[in-house]
Amino acid sequence: MTSEPITSSSAGAVTANSVLLIVDAESLLSRYPQPSLESQNPTVIEGGFIFPVSSSTTTQNAENDSKITLTASNGKVFHIRGRTVSLLTEHTVVLHDLTVDDAGVLSPPKLIVHSDQTVPAPDPAIPTQPSSHSADDHYWECSQLSTGVTVCELSFMLINQSCEAVGYFSWKTEVTLSA
């Protein structure tokens, strides 16, 4: 059993639509084996390496076509997080910048960090009894201002198990927001 209560990082927060951007790190590094190591000069990537999933995802808009369709079904606020597909956590993704071309559709994104959160994990000795550790939670938050289409640019880095950047990347995507 955990030695401390596990509190929600969103306690007292506004109701939001969750958006998860899943980065296929191994395929990305196979396609771009020498990525930029400069955050100000990232490797620009094509589509096919980032898979968006949201609370409004259906089988139709879960396709990886470098477009994201979002429906504001849980308020007009969106929390955007990134994770990698990785069996042994060889690589982790850190979204370090998010920009929106048209401020009339989405508000300017802002980085939200909740420090020292308790995170549960299975105990290897007794998997049904969770243990816990501390970590910082972070996401990008923006609000829908109107329905429409805008272009977002995501800047991210892939990090290895030693917490060293192995590459900086940039990806532009078309985002459609509906009511």
C-alpha cells in the first residue's frame, strides 16, 4: 500500500478535454537518424510519427493524417500532453513549445506544471499493491475561442534514459475545432 495519499494533480482545476499526442519515437529516429541537437533549429518532421487521441476521438478521426479534430465536449479548455510508444522507456518526449497560427480559434497555449505529484506504480513484489514516487506533471493548456481550423506547431525533444536530449523536432498540424 502507498505510504501517502495519491492526490489528483487536477484537484480544483477546471474541467478540460484531454488530448494525448503519442510519438512513435523509434520510427521517428529511424527516419531521422541525425536529428538536430539545437532547440532553436529543430528537425522538421513530416506526418506519420505523431498519433493524436482525445476524449472526442472516434475511429474516423484517430487516423494518422497529420490533422487533429477536436470537439469541445467537456468545456472549452484543452489539456495537451505527449507520450512515446516505448516498451522500456528508451525515449521520453517533452513538449517544450506549442504555438497557434490563428488566435481566433484557439487561445495562445500556456505551459502548466504541477510539481511534486504522487504517482502510483505497481510494486514488483506485490503487483496488486501500488507503491508511489514523486514526479512533476505538465501539460499545455489552451481554450477554444470559436469553431474553425487553425495550424499548430509543436516543438518537442526526445530524451534518453539518462535524461539527455537525443533530438529536437518540430511538427505542424492542422487542427479543426467543432462545437
